[in-house]
Amino acid sequence: MAVIGIFDSGSGGLSVLREVVGLAPGARCIYYSDNANCPYGDKSVQFIRERSLAVCRELVGRGADVIVVACNTATSAAIGQLRSSLDLPVVGLEPAVKPAVAITRSGVVGVLATAATLKGEKYLENRQRYADRVRIVERVGRGFVELVESCRLDGDYARKVVSDSLQPLLDEGADVVVLGCTHYPFLMPLMESIAEEQGRKVRFLDPAPAVARHLMEVLGQHGIDPADAHPGVELLSSGPDDSLRRLYE
Ligand code: DGL
């Protein structure tokens, strides 16, 4: 019996929720979008920590046995504090630099993430580890979170916003682009079409499937059976929930 609590600053973590439901269809998942405070990516570490802890306490109050921080920004700012404050397993995620380094042929890896994630200690350490093997080029996906939160996943305006941050990575020769924010996979079809139009073969790495697999391992290690007597998904949010519901459909 398990209740899996999953949260993000907004709808981005739905990309993780979907994978979790795919692997554990009998689980009960409670998803919390802190969209009244979205985006987290340009907020202070202290603010992100306070919100993350408050959201986790809400999930624990609703019976969560495990928490998935389906947000790179919150993981980067708050995972240590969440683990020490909460008496349950906490799973986080970080930009998938290692798998990108393993598959690049051009030797240039692009990373798209929020400003807070790119400044985070863990990311900087990780980046340093591979610096002698590949060139890593980064950009903040400016405006990407807002596009996803307003369900604008295609069209001229979305294409312009996405191109502004993606094109510099393509120009640098990146053939693998790490999507270091859980909102960004919703824009993957648009990114793929921008790259394809230029005759470029680019792989975009979404970490959600690996996070869901890791969650299953963590449940196993803690002897938690993901099947629950009341399977299903409950969507909660701190602000209006229409785009959350639309994106989950
Ligand atoms: N989805 C988030 C992430 O993975 C946060 C985006 C934001 O709120 O800025 O980083």
C-alpha cells in the first residue's frame, strides 16, 4: 500500500507523474502543483526551500509514504533540507549530464534549465566532472515555464520563445540537449521540429523515465508495495488548476 506524493512549482512534474503511473498503475499518486508561486527558477534558495517544505508537509498530511521532487530547481535548492526534515524517502532529480556525455558524437552537450538549477552546487560539480571530456553549453529556457503553464506548446509565439534559447546551443554544435527542467519535455516536439528544419539530428533527454525507475527501486528498498487499495491520481494546486488538468489529459 503506498501513496506517492509528487510535486513541482507547476505542471512540469506531470511529465514525471505520467511515467510513474506507467510503471505503477496500481499506485495512488497525489500531485501538487505550487502554481501560485510558479516559477521557482528565478526565486531565492530560501524561498524555494520554504515552499518545498510546506508543499511536502501538505503531501505528508494527505498520507504520502514517499515524496518525488519532480522539479530540478527544488531538488537543487532543497533536497538536503527535505531529507533531514521529513521522516520518509525523498526522491529528486537533476539534469542528466552523465547520459548525455555518454551519447554525444559532436562532443558538445547542451543543457537547458532554470537559472537557479544552473547556479546550483550539485549541477556545477557535475559539470566540472565531465569538463575534460566534452564541452557543455547552457542556456536558461527563458519563458519556457510560462509557455507550458499557459498550455501554449506550439504556434508562432512559442516557436520564437523556444528558438531564442535553443538556437545558441544548436549553433555551438550540440547534438544532445539535456532538458534540465521538468516543464521542458512538454516543448520537446517543438524543439525537435526546430532542429529538424535545420537538418540537425539532435537528441533531447527527458529524465522522467529514469526518475520513475529510480522511484520503483527506492520503494523496493523501503519495502513499500506501490499497489494501493485506492489507485488513481489526485491533482492539487495552490492556484487555478485548469491548465494542470488540460496538460494531464
Ligand atoms: N519544473 C521546474 C524544474 O524542473 C521548475 C520550473 C520553475 O518553476 O522555474 O526546474
